[in-house]
Amino acid sequence: MALADGRPVGVDVERHRALEAVRLAPACLTGPERAYVADTAEPGRPAAFLRCWTRKEAVLKGCGVGLAADLTALDVRPHSSPVAHVVQHTCGCAGDWLVRDLDCGADRTAAVAQPAGSAGRAVVRLFSLTPDAGGPVDGPAQRGEAARYQSRV
């Protein structure tokens, strides 16, 4: 969950897992994003894919459209770190967004996004009711509590 005072905000968190990043990439990544994933050495390729994915979902959740958008039309500039300036042209939510990668532990990739013109402090909380769902490794979410992260985009 992400909260920001008086402005849209989107967040996505994904647990690292085995996935066929190069096979999945054409369905949801732009050309530069596919190159970023393909150029990453194999042990890190799933994390590279998830970096693109979480950034996309954060922007699209902030727009209120989620995965209804054409994911291949939104380039989230994975080479930019830790903040990327993203231009969103799809689903009636055109505009510039700032996307920041979040550090949620070694086994997760996460991003938060806000409109560039009004970006500021956002509070992100991860909730987990079971040890397998969300939250940082060895963190409070493993005990069924909330983990809190703050980010200034």
C-alpha cells in the first residue's frame, strides 16, 4: 500500500522467483527494456525483468488503470537508477511520472511512482499475514506485521 498527500501514487512489489524473462519480455516490455533484460547476465535476468515490471505497474496503478494499458507502449527506463523520469501516453493518463526503485530486501523488487509535477514524500507499507506473502526477509512482515518504507521521489 502507498499513500501520498493529495496526489496519485502507485506501488508494486514482486518477490524474486524463477521466470523465463526473455520469453515473457516481448509481451510486456519495450525494445529498450527487452535489450536491458537480454543484456543482463542470467543469474540477474529475472530481477532485471521484475525491475521493468514493477516500474510499469507502479505507474499504471498510480494512473488507476493497472494492467489494462498496453505495457509495450510504456518505457520505464530501467537503465536510470534509482529514479527514472517516465513519460506515460496510454489509457488517458498522459503525463510525466517519476519512478523510484525501493529497497525491500534481497528477494524483492519494488517501485513507487508519482506524477512528476507533484512528486514528494510517499509512505509505502508492506503487509503480510503469512511468511510467504510480502514483506522483507527477516523483517516484521514475516511475523504478520507491517513493514514501512518511506520514499521521496
